[in-house]
Amino acid sequence: MEINEKVRLWQSDVFDTQTHQELQKLQKDPEALYDAFYKDLSFGTGGMRGKMGVGTNRINKYTLGRCTQGLARYLHQSFPDKTPKVVVAYDSRHNSQSLAQQVATVFAANKVEVALFTELRTTPELSFAVRHLNAQAGIVLTASHNPPIYNGYKVYWEDGGQTVPPHDENIMKAIDAVPYDQLCFEPAKASIHPIDIEVDQAYWKTVIELLPEAPVKPKEVKIVFTPLHGTAITAIPKVFQQAGFESFSIVKEQMHPDGDFPTVTSPNPEEREALSLAIRQAENENGDLVIGTDPDCDRLGIAFRTQEGTYELLNGNQLMLLLTDFVLERLKANDKLPNQAFIASTIVSTPLMQVIAEVYQIECFTTLTGFKWIADVVEKNPSKTFLCGGEESYGFLLGSAVRDKDAVSASLLTAALASYLKNKGMTLLDQLIACYQKYGFQYEKLISLNKEGAAGAEAILEMMRDYRSNPPKKLGGSDIVKMYDYQKGMEQNQETGVKIPLSLPKANVLIFEMANGSRLALRPSGTEPKIKFYLSAAGTYQPDQSWAFNRNQIEQQLHALEMDLQL
């Protein structure tokens, strides 16, 4: 359907007066009108995500109503012998509560039972609830760490993981088959059932039981926590209290849910600015550990106090390395490392996860980007025990009760690690250095280029096409020896030209591997208008030199890689 046809449809009496009024304003800005209608929202690595407003490329009651009705039809097709049940949750963003209620009513109007959280809850608890309540699907209204104008719609299947092929593709086909004039907003209210504390308690209990061992002297670790105006306030304080962490303070300025995220430039816990208030509070309280979570509490940022009293941040790969090492080391030490155990990570994350698996003689599955693929591996290997897994974008999962990254269990596990180390007179930095010496020194950096709108989307695709057709021969002074093209499903030796098929599903991702062990990966973001460059420098940690010296050396390698990219 052409844009003009879409606009005429949205001017019809199928849509309400408020939509007509907003559309009138939008028509005064042709560029904005085009961006709002030039495409329909579709599934990315983190479900559907977009700006709120009028249009087919926006989050609103009609686009989400259409998604919901299409999903309802697909649920009836997939589960013809039962009345499907869906769990619905929402975060602290503007309109999340009202959109969640509208989603619930559309499901109910289409003969789907709804278990609805009546107040905001974390994304990992939604994933847990799908399995706990034996539901066939789950929905959470969230846009993770995006700016306040964004919202989103994450879809989970009966395994508790986000949808993967063929379900995501089939759901999109079902959505495309729903005309706007057939949307049902009048529910059978008896089909909507409120849920809250009973699921909360089961989730909290599970999170604590997942720890590889009880925390060592948890009372002695001083923790400062910020939910960054998001949903973590509903779970993390209670879980930490029940696990015995008594020295636990919350950043008051950021503890209340607020879709404007007024105290931060971005509610992104991987950025130091977002954790600045928490770090300042930790300095005043002599805190050992700072924990910050994004608005839907699936990702976390960590800062810790060094032996010198300064506070350093961990990147996502470093946190994953530390937590995975801790889980495996404690399980092995307690003779609890299961047979047929495995861990998991993604193709753009640190290759050290494979090294850890080799050291502990277990399997490591490497998936496409997006935690839904890790959940898919867990579901497809029921005879094996999933221990933990993570990705570079600050997501980590402990155990298989939840099937998405979980900042609640990851925060508690980090605190348990900090407690364990403090009892030995060590910090997280000491342990990180020990890991680099044990598994290898790999240091990473992410560069994201923002490209807004239709022109930006085309520019991103053009950049990918250019790297694919004209791959670099050398980066950072080291020859490119292998190129992995996941769109073509092919690994190519750049020296011999020999090609080997890749086993993973097709995706628009390129990875270049260098002779010295460094890597470059690039891909369009599945949730934001960005192209991402993942730089990873490989080196050897020199134990006779300081951390500052070693970090400076490998950062110079990263800088050389970045300069060659000319971004």
C-alpha cells in the first residue's frame, strides 16, 4: 500500500478523533509524515520497537492492536485444542500501562485468556511467568533503554523465550492479514485475570535458588543500587533482602518509575553518565559495588571500588567473563558441575567464552545476536543442563527458569561474587586480571553510528553492502585471514579463498578475523536506527606490569583498529 493510501485510511472513521487530530498536525511536516508511514513495524532482535505516535511505523493502539489480533489468530492455529493463555506485563514508559490494557482487551476479544500484571514488572519476570503459569505466549510493553519517545512490544512463546523462526515469521504473516477495520477492542472481561504477588514470590525464590552457592558474608558487602526510574525497583531490593544483603542502599533520585527518565541523558546502564549518581553515592558511603539496571531490568551495568578507592565500570564482555568463571569455578569446587552442561554466547561477544568452556571441558553454543537465540538453544537441548550465558550488550542469564537476559539474577550473582572476593581480600578488578591471565587477554569496544529515518536505513544497508563487496585486507596492522558472512551463510579464508558453510540462520552480520586474533564485527541494530561496529583486540596480559599499563597497551590496539575504519 502506498503512503498516500495509508494516510487516507488513517483519516477514515476506522480511527478515532484523537488520531485524526494528530495526523492533521503530522501532515504539516512531509518528512515526518513519510517516516511515520513508509513501512510497517516488524520484529527485530528485541521484538517490535519504535517511536510512539500516529502511523504504521509507530507504536500506537492500532499498530499494537493489529499485532495482538494477528498473534491471537496464530495462537488459535498453533493450539487448536485449548483456549490459549497469554501473560501481559509492562514497564515504566509513557503509555505502557494503557497500551498493556488495550493489548489485554484485544486478546480477550479474540478468545484468548490473559494473565495481566496490574502494576509494572520486569521483563525477566514476564519470561518466568509464561512458563510458571503454563501460558502459550507472553507480551511485555517496553523499549528497554531507548529514549522516552520510544515504546515496544516483545513477544514470548510458550518456552518463555522471544519468538524465533518459524513463529516470528508466521506471526508477521498473521499480522499482515489483519485489516485495521477488523480490529476488536471490546473484550470479554472475564477472560482477563490479574496476577501479581503470587508470581513475584515464586520468581524471587527461584532467583535466589539459582546461585551456585550461598553468598559468603553478604552483610559485609556495601551495595548501591539504581533502577534508573524503571521496573527493577519491584524485584531487586526484595531479592537482595531475602538473600541476606543488608548493606543495600537505593539512589532516591532514581528509585521512582518515570518514563521521562529525568535524571539521565539515557537510561542505559552501560554508560557511566547513567550511573554517575549511584557512583557518587557509593563514594559517600564507601560502597563496594554499584548496580544499575535499564527500565525493563533485563540488562545491568556494574561499577566497583578498586583497591585504590576509585570506581571502575565493567563492560558487558568483562561482566560475562567474570560471572561465567565464578559459576563454573564454584560448581566445580563444590563437585556440582553437571554432566552434559553447557554455556552460551553470541557471535559478536567475546571469544573467551569458548576458551572458558574448553578449560572446564563443557560445551559452549555460539548463537546469532539477540538473547532469543540463546533461549532457543536452551529449549532445543533439554537433555543438557544450561548453566549460564551472556552477550556483550550487558545481558546475562543464570539457569533456565527465565529464557531471556535477567538483570535480577545477574545482579544478585554479581553481588555474590563481590562478597566471595571481599572475603578473600580481592576486588572485581583483581579477579578480572586473573581471568585475563587464565583465559587470554581480549578487550572490546562498541561503536554505534546513528542513522535516522528511511534515508538512514538505506545508508546502513549501503555500508553493509560496501563492506561485503569490498572487504578490508588489513586492520590495525594485522592481515584479515577470515571473513564470516552470515547473510550468505559462508566462512571464507581470505588467503586461500576456501569457503565453508556456516550452520547458523541467515542474518545481516559480517565478522572479520585478523591474524593476531583481533576481530571486527558489524551489523545493523535490530532495535534502533544504528549500525554497530564491534571491535575486539587480542593480546597477552603481562603480569609483571600494572593493570594501567596492560590496559593502555591493548587500548592502543583498539585505537589502531578504529582509525583504520575511518568512521
